[in-house]
Amino acid sequence: MTPSRYLPAATGKIPPAWLPFRGALNYLSTKLSNQLFFVLMLPQVNSCRAEILDLRPMHARQYWPLDSARGSTSLLYGFSPAVIPKPPDWSNNQQITGYWFLDTAKGYQPDMGLLDFLENGPPPVYVGFGSIVDHQKEAITHIVVDALTETGQRGVLLGGWSEAFARQGHF
């Protein structure tokens, strides 16, 4: 979510290679996408600021400097730098930490169907969609299932935060 000349907006498409000023387009499209999202979320943000944190409300214009690659706001990104390396135009305030994991809850027991699946074959590939929301969810799900089938792999799919994907389960 930190604007960069080296990364396109997470909400958009990668600009074509022939397009001049791709770096500026990448940076500005992320910046504007962030601003739009913040304006849409501002009522909820201000409600939380007031009711939970006992803070004054923010105005939309106060958000503009918060997502700057050279700004003073520290941001930690919970993904692997092998997946997306840190862009050279980010400062030391933006760090890619690697994936974050939670400890298993005490007394957790997985669903019996999942246990049977895990115990009756080679280890599966896990495919998690996290907080992704995509308008082509069925197509993406079919691509993943077809790839698992074509490669002879078993898989566990998890729709994640959005519960957006058409098929969750094991294949």
C-alpha cells in the first residue's frame, strides 16, 4: 500500500511495457487508490478513533502524507521479500518482515473431513487467498483447482478474510 514507482497499484493492473512514465503512473495510481479507500473508510476510522482510542477525528487531507514512501509512518508488510522485494524507493520506515504466524489455539481440533483428507495421502499444497477480493473469483478458483489436478497435487484452499472464493475445501 506504500506508493512506489516500482510497483503498480494493488487495485489496478500492471501498466503495459510500452507506456511512458510507468513509474509515475504506478506511484500516483497507488496514492490515489489509497486516498479513495481512506475517504470511504473515514467515518469508520473516526468512529474508532473517538470511541476506542479517545482521539480527535481525522480529516481526509491528513491521510495524504501517511502513505508516503519517505514519510515518518512506520509500516510492516507481512509477506516474503522473495514474493515481492522491497522497492528501492521505500525508506527504512517500510519493512517487509516475512509471513506472520499465529500459535495454534489450545484445544483446537480440525474438522474430521480435513483430518481424514490430510491423513490419507501425500501432503497437500495450501492455497490461501487472504484478504483478496476479486470479481473473477470463480475463474481464479477454477485455475487453482485445474493447476492442482494437472500437476497431480492435492490441495487445501482457504478463501480467507473475504470468504470471496467460490469453492473452499480440499481437492
